Amino acid sequence: MRKSYRRSLVVVLALCAVAGFAADTLANHSWNGYHWARTSNPFTLKVGDNVNATWDPYLDEAIADWSQSQVLDLVKVAGGTRPKSCRPTSGRIEACNASYGNTGWLGIAQIWITGGEHITQAITKVNDYYFNTPTYNTPAWRRLVMCQEIAHDFGLDHQDENFNNGNLGSCMDYTSDPDGPPSNEHPNSHDFAQIEAIYAHLDSFTTVGTSVPGGGEASSAVRMPPAMRLLALDGIGQWGRLTRISDGGFTSVFELDYGDGDKVITHVIWADPDVKGHDH
């Protein structure tokens, strides 16, 4: 009986180890460990609404989807910027839409980093120049891009960047067919597992809902050079050096490094090469 119990215990432990390995393997799409500093979980992150009536339902869906996380709640608040300029607000995300022109990019997520890993402010921008074309003017494309760019703003990266693979059922999976099947318009369980992994530890200070010097009450732990905080990063020439590009060139990451762990990271999803004006 004792030997049988031990054999059963070994089997159970082995299965648990395999399950844990599988979860770790699947939930490995953190964006370099970037995260909002906070002293407790769950925490609430504000999202400024600078989008029009066409985009409002998709922003609402993205906020509702990601708020299903056990550690993170997103809440929509009045926008703090003009959509065309889409300037960041310290301590929160600003979401914007406008016709930004024949830029080549479909959507952008930008995060401002201090201490090498702590997000202090972030923006999501979706480009109506392309979303007003037949290729992208669909609920599935709008839902995918908004869901994905908002997630970059709290530190989540892609599960897969190959457009030709089968859909994983996650908006963090790149695809040429967002409504599938399966649909890539919403998060899946692996996304939520990764968010919990990113935010498993607590910090001794917070960057959530705080302001930097010159913008109201400041947290002493949040320090950014004024030039970095106020810089307008409107185009590829201002995004710094290219640090990553996916197979096929559909996504790129740029870094503008100010030294001492201060930097601005820009995550770009490019329009399909068949769309006129795509040039990067």
C-alpha cells in the first residue's frame, strides 16, 4: 500500500510539473518585463478616451476584456489630449484615433519607461487613414488592433508574430484573418496567465495615477527628464533605433534611450503591404 501510494504521488507530481512547464511555456509573452509600478494587487489603470463614436465600442470592449484579469482593472475616463496630437498623461493610458496620414502604420503603442522597466505613461493610436479602407474597415480588424495596442501599454507582448500560422484565439496573435476561426479579437487564458506573471511581484512605489514634476503632485520615485516627458513622437524619424522587426516586417519595435533606464518604446503594427502607401 505504501509503495502504491508513493507511485501515485510520483505520478501526480510529474503531472503537476508537466502542467506547470506547459503554463510557463505558453505564458511567456511579457514585453521585456515592462510594467506599471504599484504597491498592491489588483490595481486600477485609467484609460483616457480620445476616440470617436466609431471607435468607442472597440475601446469599451478592450477595457472590459482586459479587466477580466485577476490583477488588473481598466477604467475609461475622459480623454486628456487632442486625438491628432495624442500626448501622454502621466500615470495612465491615453487612447486616440485620427487620420494620421499615409504613414504606413496601422496602430501604435508607446510606453514611457523609468528605472529600466517601470511604465509611467502610455498611449495607443489607431490610424483611420488605413481603417477607412476596405481592407481594415471591419469590426474584426478594429477589435484586434485596439485590444492588442492597449495590452502593450501594460506590458504584454505577442504570443506569435507569424501572420501565416493558424489563429491562437488571442488578440496578441498576429494574423491576416482576425475573425478566424478561431477569432483573434479577444484575449485568451494564456494572456491572463502572463499578466499575472508580470504583476506577481509588488513594488515599493507606484507609477499608476501619479504625476511627474510640472504636472501636479509628483511621486518622488517617478523621475523623467522634461524633454523625454513632453517630446512629440509623431513619426518613425522620432522613434529612435529599431530594436526588433517580425518576420515579414508587419511589426517593429523602436527605442529612444535617454540613459539611466529612461526610455520611450514604440511598438508598431504596419498596414498590409498591399495597402497603398505602406513604406517602412
